[in-house]
Amino acid sequence: MTASSHKAVAGRSAGAGRTGRSGAGRAQGRTVRRRRPLRTAGIVAVSLLVLITAGVGWFYFKLNGNITTFGAEGVSPQRPAEGAGGQNVLVIGSDSRSGDNSSLGGGEGDVGRSDTAFLLHIYGDSKHAVAVSIPRDTLVEIPPCRLPNGKWTGAQHNAMFNAAFSVGESAQGNPACTQNTVEKLSGVRVDHTVVVDFEGFSKMTSAVGGVPVCLPKDIYQGDLNPNRHSRGERIFAKGPQNVSGQQALDYVRIRHGIGDNSDIGRIQRQQAFVGSLIKKVKEQGFNPTTLLPLANAATQSMTVDPGLDSADKLLSFAMSLKDIDLHNTKFVTLPWRYQGARVAIVHPDADRLWADIKADRTLDGKDAGGPGTGKAGGAASASPSPSGTGAGTGTGTGTDASPGTGVSVAVYNGTTATGLAARAADQLKSAGFTVTGTSTARTQDHATTVVEYGAGKEAEAKTVAARFRGAQLVPTATAGVNVVLGATYASDPALESPAAPGPDPSRGSSASGSSDIAGKARSADDNICSDLSYG
């Protein structure tokens, strides 16, 4: 066989071999072609999962980098006991002009200031919430607060509420001092505190695509800044509109030119705004797609307590609000009246409101604790009071329906009328109080009833004061709780009932207790054009 013949045979053999492999392996080849798309899809899916995970991880890392916390060392060591259930979050609006806030308008200087604050109570059933606004000009006691240098101040008496945030005069403000002040005046333990400044507020409104609002009249530049001494250009037209960024900030800052030009009227518009913002977020959906951009905007200019110092904690808290119906999201203002140019708290109405919150009762007296709720996960909520308005002990620990159960009090007659101490004692006993004795006071010239209380007895004293119309609370060095009856009780010896009328509503908020507060509360689903000013 020639060499060429060998090549031909080898070539045919090789060809046959290739053909054989091809023919015998067609099925296998087709199988390989079927698997390739599946394998490719799997690779793509895994790659996407890695990218998404990395993206979410990067976003959470970014959020964590945005968050600023304030030190817990400034929180007072003397704090109220935990309530019956739910969570309490103090929200402070800071108008510091430092950093990027300087371009957003307002006053001068870089000291942190706050004209807006509310305590948000999320009930234990996770289906109700109430925000209690505290007017900036409210006269309160500011307890000792920590300064930036580590020293503590003395207590300030009869001070304006917003002065607490400026203690220490730092650009960041003093949120711990404001938290201490709220706990002091309310007896409610604050679980978390959040500060949002001008820049953060502006970015949040833009992140949701604007917020629907309403104005009761045309608003001009001079209404926003009365120091202009001229009307200027119109910045808002009367009626409903959508605002975001700087315009949204201008809306919530307007105080002049509407109603009586008061901060109280501004509070009502701010409550309407927050309700509208919540409604907008819920309409877009309580999901990461909606919440992450909002969280990114908020955290860039947000300061929180150490308990909310991560993206996971903040988003978990936000998601806990998703089941609260708009109608069950309420806004009220702490019962108030004018005291000259300032604002005074109306007692005992404010005491009843705080007592309801501590007992996890809604404004209309319903137990909203749900089964097995409580801060530690198991303590049941207190039962509603017989009247349904929550005139209870305010301790949030008992389940007895009698408001005075567990409270001991001595009764003194501070007038010249005879038999008042015995009468008041009988009425207190019928309400469940333990009366330790009755006597005549050292002087008989008391115009109003006074409730004196010693260390650790403030909550019980408030419960007692809630039973007497116009009673004043007075801390003393004497142990226990004493009632010194005044001429107001002598002229009307019926104990204050939760629904009894109080001071003239034209002088401030209604003073008929929590039931009347419920009737005047704003809901997040209310018409945005309703009830936008006071005066």
C-alpha cells in the first residue's frame, strides 16, 4: 500500500470516527444544548442576587454612615417607670442654622434651637398612635441637664419648654435635656428620641414626591418673615397644593398672617402636615422601595438616641407602624391656656392625658394594649377606668378599675368652712383611695386646693389632683401625699369628674378631660383644609 493509500484510509477512519462520535452522541449533544440555557440562567440569577445583596448591603452601609447619635450620658438617672405597653418616641424639630441648614432660611447663629416637639405614643396593639404636641412657649420645669463639658446644670423653674434644647448652646442642641424635660412634665418614660433638622425635613418631603397641604388664605413673604416690614411676593395661594423641599419648610414655619399669629396655630398646621406625610407614605406603600429613599433622605440630617443607631433598627421601627390605620393616627396639643405672653399647662386635663398614655389607653378610653403587651413582653395593659376617660392612677401597673387603688393620702381643711376634710375623705374613699387621716390645715386662707407630695410621689399626687377642680401640685420635703382643701372646693364640694367642665375653652384648649380631647383630636385622614389655625 502506498503512502497515499495509507493517508486515504487513515482519513476515512478518522472521518468515520468523527461521524460515529457525532451520530452516537447526537442525543448527548442535544442534551448539552438544553442544559446550557439553564446553566446560564442560574449564573445570571446568582449574579443578580449577589449584586442585589451587595447593593442592599451598600445602601445599609450608607444609611449607617448617615446616622448621628447623641450620648446617653445626658439622660437623667431619675426616670419614670415604664408604662403598661407601647412605645414613646420624642420627635424634635431643630432649626439650627449651622452647616447645610444655613441656606434654608430662618434666624441667625449656629446654636441648636427647637420650635417643634411632639411625643408619639405607639400603642401596644400596633394599630393606634397619638402624637402630643408641646407648645414651645409652655412654662415648665427644666430638670438638671448635662452640658457639653460634662457638668450638670441646676433645675430651671418656670422656663419656656424650648429652652431645654438650647442648654449648653451647641450647634447640635441638647436632645437629652429635652427628653429629661418631657419625662419630668409628663411622668411618661421616653423610649426613643429623634431630632430632624431643616435639611433633613426638606429632603424627606422631596423623597416622597411632595406632600399635599392646604392654606386658609394667601401667604406672602412678609407672613413668613415679619421683619421684612412689607408684604412682598405671594409664596402660597389659598387652598390645597403640593409642597416639597424649601416650600414645605416654609409651610410648617409660617406663624404670622394666619389666625392670631400664634405658635398654637402653627402647631395645628404642622399636625396637618405630618398627617398628610404619613398618608402619602402609606399610599406609596410601606415597603423598602418607598422607605429606603425616605430613610436615606432622613438619616442625612437626623440625630437619634443610641437605641436607634442603625439602619436595621430605624427601618424595623418604621415597619412597625405599617398596620396603624390613618383614622387611628391622632394628633393633639397638650392642654394649655395663655399665661400672659406664655403658655401654661391646664391641670388636671394634661394629667389625665398622660395617665391614659402610660396606661396604653386611647383618647376615648379604650384599652389598646392587646394581649400580652408590655415593654418586657408579657405585662398586660391596665384596664380602662370606669368613666372610660382614663382618670386612673397613671402608674400603668395596676388592673383594678378604681382610680385611687394603691394611693394613700391625708386630707386637710384649708378653709374656715366646717366638715370639708371629712366630706372629701369620704369621696376619695369611694374612688378607691386610702385616706390616712383628716385634720385642719395650719392656715385657713387657701383659695385653691393644693396637693403636696414628697420624693417619689409625684405620679400619685397627680392622680389625687385629678380629682379636684383647679388643684395645684406642690413638691415638699414631707413624705407622702397631702391634700389641702381650698375655697374652690368649699364653694363646690363635688369631686372633679372626668367629664366635668373646666376653664373657658376660649382661653386655651378644652379642659374637659381626655374624652373632650378625643373629640377635638386630628386624624391623619382628616381633610387637609380643615382646622388649620387658632384664633
